[in-house]
Amino acid sequence: MAAEGAPQVQPRGSAESTESARRKLKSHWNDGVRKGGITLTNGKTWDEEWDPTSKELWQQVAGYLIHIHTYEYTVPGSSTKMLAHLSPKVAKDYFIGLVHLAKTERFLRDATVQKFFECTIEPQQGSMKTPDQLWYFGLKTQVWDQAYDRAAKAGELTDKSAKPIYPEDCHRVAVKCSQEDSPQSSLVKLVVNSNLRTGGRPMENCFINIDAMEYDTLHKAVKLKSPQVI
């Protein structure tokens, strides 16, 4: 049971997390209209009347997401300040999300709009894309490509992955845990070592049967079986 006042994390795909994503997408759209980045709606915000069948509008939305500034940050180790943009992946995901939201929510009952959004449907295997599909899927690709190109030219960090943890790091943690020799440190050592042995796939460790562990006298180590979760 969660402690009183503790933040409640919504599982991915839950109603609340989905609604939060919708609000974020609409907020970006409305900010673009207010800041002059999206002008082809004639000043109309998301919930007002605008033409979703305009290819020029969606191209402008794509350009806005590529160049939008989200916050200012200081480059580590210097006093240089830079404007952070959406990463190439996030810019592309937001573009796809706005199109999907317009198709499935904002203009769901408009037959003309639904006909226009047929361009977002992947053609069957072996079938050629229609000119409209070529336009849409090409635009999606351009969002990522141009966002990456802009970031590279500006010297922005495009890979924001965490610093990797190598076997040597896990070994040092295990040694420290062994030196402490407490129930808690033993648990930490088990988690670190099992994550290392399962290729950094921690969810698979949930299915390990501790009672089925065996000691391997040849390799002087505990062995167990772990399923691969897809």
C-alpha cells in the first residue's frame, strides 16, 4: 500500500497517462499557434475550427516541431547556454501523435477528413504507396532527418542515454556488497549480478525461481534458468 501523499505513477497505457499525453500534444499545438510557429490555422487553436486536410499545414507543424525550443540549459563544464529542442525521436513521435489525435478524436466523424487520413495507413505488403502515402511517410522521415541534422549542426547532444554500466562496474558493486555482508547488500548484489547475466533485461529477473538455483562445482558459481520475455 502506497504511503499517504506519495506520488502515484500511472502505468503506461492507462487512461490517465493517455489523457496526459493528449494534453501535452494539444499544448504544443496551441503554443505553436500562439507563438507564430503554426500560422496556417489562421490563429485557431486545437479545439477551434481549422482545416486538417491541408498538407501545407501539416508540413508547417512538422517544421515547428523540428525547431521548437523547449528550455535553456548550460553546457556541462562551461558557462555556455544553449536552447534545447525536441530530440529527433520526440519530434517525430509528437508529429505522429498530433496526426493520430486529429484522425481518431478531433475529426473522427468527418468523412472528408477520414478520407484524407487514409494516407497514414501502411500499404499491404507488396503494394506500392499512393502519392498521398508517399507524402505522409516521407514527411515523417523528414521530421527525424531534419531534427537530427539541425541538432548536429548546432552541436547539441542527440544521444541522451545514461552512462553504460560494464561488468567491471558490477564487480566493484558486488565486492562492496560482500564487504558489508548484510541482508540488504546481499539483495543488491543479487540484483546487480542477475541483471548483468540477463543482458541488462531486469524484467526477466522477476521470473527467476530462487528455489531452483543450483551451485556449479566446476565454475564455483550459482546457476539458474531465466526465461526470455518478449
